[in-house]
Amino acid sequence: MDAAQSVALAAGLAWASGLRLYAVLFAAGLLARLGHLDLPASLHILLHPLVLGVSGFMFAVEFFADKVPGVDTLWDAFHTFIRIPAGAVLAALALGDHDPAIMLAAGLLGGTLAAGTHAAKAGSRALINTSPEPFTNIATSLAEEVLVAGGLYTAFSHPLVFLGLAAAFVLLLMWLLPRLWRGVRTVLARIRAIGRNPLT
């Protein structure tokens, strides 16, 4: 695996972990076990039957939980403490055959990338949940799953293309996240106002 492939693998795993951690773990492990993906030795733990079983089960749970308005927001809030460190660890292990300093740098950058992706997902889903109908929520969840599948395929098969797209995504996040945060704060302010004046 050359340098571009290693970096794209690290970035792809971290980026996708912010959206669908369990899908990432299950897909990478299964593809590697079937011989369709070459993972570094430091990530061979993903091929273990126990890891595949647990990640596959959690992927199935998340698939349905993510499509229920309100439940998805609680799921995202809880997974703030799981997706981000997992993205950092996966990025570091993807460069496990390199210098420890490179691994540490990859972990820091991977955690940051996973945090940005997770924040964009959680913020946008919180805003979508202000709509009473469930169809937008379901469509968004399915779109995220397609995005993860396409992103991982690109990272594994076309690393330079993925790295270019990842750079564009980071720029988009820098523009998007402040706007999402303002929207979420506005929604929270309205909820507090309704709580203080329930009859108005």
C-alpha cells in the first residue's frame, strides 16, 4: 500500500466514522475478510469474527435507530463520545506501518475529521427533526448511508480522488458548521421559550 492509499484509507475511515461508525467497521472488516480490501496489519483486528459480529449487529441497530425522529438525535448525542475517538483510532491504525509520530498525527487529524463530520450530521439532523413528518428524516438517513458507501469505495479504489474530495469537504465544513450551530441555537431558544410560556 503506497503513501496515497494509506492516507486515503486513514482519512476515509475517519470521515465515514463520523456518520456511520459501525457500518465502517463492518464493511472494512468484511471486505478485507473476503479478499476485496487490503488492510494494514494494524487493522486486521477488524477481520476477527467477534468484531464482525458485534459491528454487524450494531450496524443493524443504528440503521433503524437513525430513521426515527428524536431517537436519531439521542443516538447522535450518545455517539459523540464514541465516533470521534473511534475515528481517531482508525486513522492512526491505518498508518500503523509508519513512524509512530505519523500515526499520532494521523490520529489527531482523523479525530478532528470525524468530529467535523459528526457535528455536521448531528446538527443537520437536529434541525430536520423540527419538522413533524418523518419522511425527510428517513430520506436523509438513507442518503447518508449512500454517501458513506460511495465515500469508502472512492477512498479504497481512487485514493487521490478521495483526498481531493476530502479537502473540499473540510472547506465546506468550515463554512457550514457555524451556520448549523446558529440554527440549532435558534431551535433550542424556541424550545426554552415554549417551556417558559407553554400557553402562548
